[in-house]
Amino acid sequence: MSDPTTSADSRTAALSVPSLMTVDVTALKGVGKQLADKLSKLHIHSVQDLLFHLPLRYMDRTRVSAIGGLQPMANVVIEGEVRACDVVFGRRRSLVCKLQDGSGLITLRFFHFSAAQKKRLVAGARIRCFGETRRGASGLEIYHPEYDFLDGKQPLELESRLTPVYPATEGITQARLRGLSEQALELMDSHSVQELIPDDAWKHHPYPLAEAIAFLHHPPKDAPIDQLLEGTHPYQQRLAFEELLAHHISMLRVRQKLQAEGAEALPTPKPLLTAFQKGLGFQLTGAQQRVADEIAADLSQPFPMLRLVQGDVGSGKTVVAAMAALQAVGNGFQAAIMAPTEILAEQHRQSFTQWMEPLGIKVGWLSGRQKAAQRREQLAAIASGEAQVVVGTHALFQDDVHFADLGLTIIDEQHRFGVNQRLAFRQKASGQGRSHQLIMTATPIPRTLAMSAYADLDCSIIDELPPGRTPVSTVAISNDRRAQVIERVRAACLDGRQAYWVCTLIEESEMLEAKAAQEVAETLERELPDLSVGLVHGRLKAADKEAQMSAFKAGELQLLVATTVIEVGVDVPNASLMIIENPERLGLAQLHQLRGRVGRGEAESHCVLLYGSPLSNYGRERLTVMRETNDGFVIAEKDLQLRGPGEVLGTRQTGDVSFRLADIQRDGHLLPRVKEVATHIMATHPEVVEALISRWLGHSENYANV
Ligand code: ADP
Ligand code: MG
């Protein structure tokens, strides 16, 4: 292992030895078609898959614990004498058995029991039993322990190793999985499960893969169980590293494939951009200029740009997107800008039209609710190339949309879409031609998460707000003081400002949320008769929603009651007060998004978090974060800490960022090294790429097959 040359050779040799990757699970004793089908639900197809199906946790059945020292929620072996055993008729009939050793007493409870069981579990009997402790009606209890009589011929044996607990599925018991892993381990040696990470990529000496796998499937009795349960044992870290590496490489491979396709080089059209900036009426911030330059440089290359722009709410991403679009147009290509909602798309249409028509550029428009005739007209303009910049919603990617010459696709606020959809859009877009791609998000993504979820994208950050903005000052006020808050809304509006009142619900029901918002709007209308109050929610017809929004934008409405539909991107600079009801129900990133709707103009802005009391500690902690900072990146980091990556990326349901073993927070420290090694492997060891990806994510087709 020490000499890189020989070990590289042996690695290549190992790759040509038939591996357990190609040995089907049915080769194992006792695995027929039926069991194989069940195993495939766990993504276990080959013997190697079985080896990489690692325990979730461990139980210690290696020693007998004293009853007096037990904690709830522990898997333990205990021994003692039965003091009493009776059938108890509570809510459910159960057999309740009191077991005692010198140190204490515990209750064993059986909801199902036979007459024979009852007959033998009598006072004075000595048993050894195994099970999970819990807090029950009479102190510590174990439900349905496994047990054996100590005077019997074969008492429940103590294990010599920690007992693994595997991720399982219906119809496969832990005992079955343990038996199969044992068989697989017997077949394993360092050739049949290849070391895929080249030695020259590991600067620090790695633990051999086979050794790590064997250890984790059945750790010895004295293994540090706390460390194992945390996932920080060196062997676990060794495998977590490899898993993160496999993910990273799979994303780099997606990127490589796309880049190999090539794209039109679009040199920067300087005069056009100068004319555009003159018409803006403001100077770009330094950050906007820097990011615009990064994009311009990408677009001038003959391979597709894949760039993510992160910028806090209000940092001015739209202008930067417009400049990118101009670079396509200036070279005779079309640019498409997609927004996640009608309201946002409409807003972009207005900005783009206002900025571009004076330059003689025609802006096209596609939305889901266009009349047929209007749509036909737009489709024709897009197909002929007459529409040079096309703004729209998802409607942009329908099958009947054909661009004459699409050079650039921009996806705004992509956070809403999730990683899967991002890949899907990308495929659509590439079906439209070999276009460059720009993705913009207002939700800052914590660095570690960005490194793992967006490894396939270059990243630019607009980390500066346009001048003249005063940070939004945020207070948390209990709902008991609602009347005061309403007064505050009145005062602000009578002073010429506008305000939002945001209603939130726990249920994911648009209907209930709409109803709640409606009721709040009615009450506020009664209590604030001198103000004109509007209402938007997800159940409104698009046209009505839009009418309300434009009335608010035009200043005809002073107070806008809304559900979280206004969360993303809406821009009304005169609105300087936002009330958020029950903010404790929302994630921090979402609150930050909402709050970003104010503080867009010159006036000092305020956000009132109107919470329902009493507030939990967790709720209090989160509201404190909101009060203390306006920095989206700080908030995103905190959100990641408090809620985990799935929630933060908004992809919990789709399971996009799911790892078998790795944990982005716990193992985030590995990522810089993962990135280096991934780049190194892509460049110098392409022969291991496929094997690494299929070993760790053979089942997640997204990344594997793009
Ligand atoms: P976001 O990054 O949230 O999408 P927008 O692009 O909607 O932000 O910009 C927010 C507001 O700031 C808009 O009204 C926009 O015209 C304005 N704006 C953008 N850049 C600047 C700038 N450099 N100076 C002044 N105002 C700007
Ligand atoms: Mg925006």
C-alpha cells in the first residue's frame, strides 16, 4: 500500500477480477426469487450491495446490565428473578411480570401471551431477557422481551459482538439480514470488493475498505458504541467519505457530459450593454457588476455555461439576468426566462419589457392561462425568432414550444423547483438546442450544502444590496397584543406607506389557508375602515390574483392580506411594513424570503412577527435568529442546523439529498477534501468512475443516468 506505483497496478488488476458487484444475491444460501424481490426493495441486488447495506445502529447484547442502572430507550440484556406475574385488565389486557435483580425492579409486559407462558413465568423463576426499555405505566418497562429460563438447557446466549440493526423492509427480519450479511462477509476479500479510491488521491493513509466494512457489520464487543451511534467512528468516516465522493463525481460527470456537447460562443455585445445600463436609472452595485462579468465570460465560451447565482432577496438579480439575456440577443440568439409563479413571471415581463423595448428588442410571453389565440401568436413569434427574449412560467417548457435559436435559459428562484426538476429542465432545455444555463436563487444555500447538492454548477454570489436600503427591523410580538399591531398598520398606511399581512397555516391545505386569510382580511377590513384592503391566496383565479397584485403595486390598495404565495420575488418598493402571523410555523429561510418583500425602497421598513403564545423554546430560538440578523447566509446556516438539509433545500419529499451513511452536517468537514479527490479522479482515474457511482448510487437514476 505504501508504494503508489505497485498499488495503482494492483488496483487496476483488481478491477479485472470478477467482483461481488457482479454476483447476484441469489448465489447466497437461502435466497430464492421471493427473498431476492424483497431485497431489491432495499436496492440490494448483488452481494456487494449487501455489504454496502450498513447498519443504522447497534445493540449491545454482549453483557448483562444491572436493572437498577437502566435508562429508557436502551436495548439491554438483564437477568433476575420473577417477583410476581399477573394478568392485568387495563385498557388492554396484558400479562405483567415484575423482574428483580439485586439492584432494582422492572416490569415486563406482554399483550399477547399463551397459557403456557403464563404458567411458567411464576414468582421465583429466574430468567435472562432482552428487549428495549421504555417509560411505562409503572416506571421502566420492556414490552415483549425475548427471554429464556436460566435453569433451562440453552439460556439466551450473550453475543460476542455488537448486534447490528439494518435498514429493513416488510417481510425481511433483522435476523435474516444479519444472516445474509454474515454470508456476504465470508465471501469478501480485498479483491472482491475493490478499493476504488486511488492511493495517490488519499494523502492520509486510508483504512482498507474491506476492513471497514467487516468491522461495521459486526463490531467487536469493546468497540466504542457511542461513536458508532453518532457515525463518527473512523471506519464510518472512511465510508462516508467514499459515499460523498461518489455523489460528487456523479455530479461532475453530469457536468462533463453537458459540457462535451458544446454551445455557441456568445461574445459580449458591449454597446448593447452600455445602452442598457444607461437606461436603468441606477448604477450596478459592485457585486452585480462582478457577477455579470462572470456570466459574460462564461457565455463567451464554446461550451454551455452552468452557473448558479445566489443573491439575497432584493440584491438585484433581475438586472443581472437581463444582461445575460442581452448577450444572447446581441449575438442573434434567443433567451428564455422562467419564473416559478404567474405573479413573478408577470413581474419579469414588465421589467424586461420596460428595459428592452427601448433598445428595439421584442419580449415574448408564455403563461399557463393564456387564451388560445394569444398563445398561438406567441408560439409563432418564438418559433420565427421574432420574440428575442421570452418570459414565462413552466409553460415555456411544454412540448409545443419551439424556439428558433435558443442561446440561453434562465431559471429564476429555482429553489422552488428542487434538484430533480432542475435536471429535468436542463434536459428539456438541451432538447431545445445546446443552450447556456443560468440559475438564480434568492435562498442562500449554506456552503456545505451547496458543495454537495450543486457540485455540477459554478457559483456566483451577489453579496451586496443596492445602496439606500435600510435593513428591515424585526420585532416579535405576542398575538395578545394584536390590537396594537393593527393600530400600527393603520398609522403606517395613513402615512402613505403600504403593508402586507401574511397568514400561515400548519396544514398543507391551500383551501384552509385561503379561508383563514379571507377571514383575517374581513376582520381587518372591519377594524380598519379607512384603509383599502386587498387579498391574495392560492385559490384565487390567476387573473384575480394579478388584479389584486397590480392594484397593490399601483398603490390603490394599502394593505394586502396574503398567504405565503407572495413569498418569492414580489417587488413593491413602497411597502414598508409586514406582519407575519404565526411565524413559528415557518422555516427560517421562508421567513427571510417573506420579510424580503419589504425593505425594497428608501423608507425604513419593519417586520412584525406576530406569534401565538406560549412559544416553545425552539420557536423562540428561531424568532430570535430572525430578529438578530438580516443576512440570508447566516439564516440559511442556522436553518440547516435546526432543520436539516432536506428541509432547507425544499426537497424532503423527493429525497434528493439522501445518503446511506453520510450526513452533510456531521460530515461536512470532509467536503473540501472530497472535492479535491473527485476532481483528481475525474482527471486521472476515469476507469473507476462508473464503479464508484454504481456502488453508492446505482439506485438513484437521476444522477447516474443523465
Ligand atoms: P431580487 O434579487 O430579489 O430578484 P430584484 O432584481 O427584484 O431583486 O431587485 C430589487 C429592486 O432593486 C428592484 O426594484 C430593482 O429595480 C432594484 N435594483 C436592482 N439593482 C439596483 C441597483 N444597483 N441600484 C438600485 N436599485 C437596484
Ligand atoms: Mg427576483
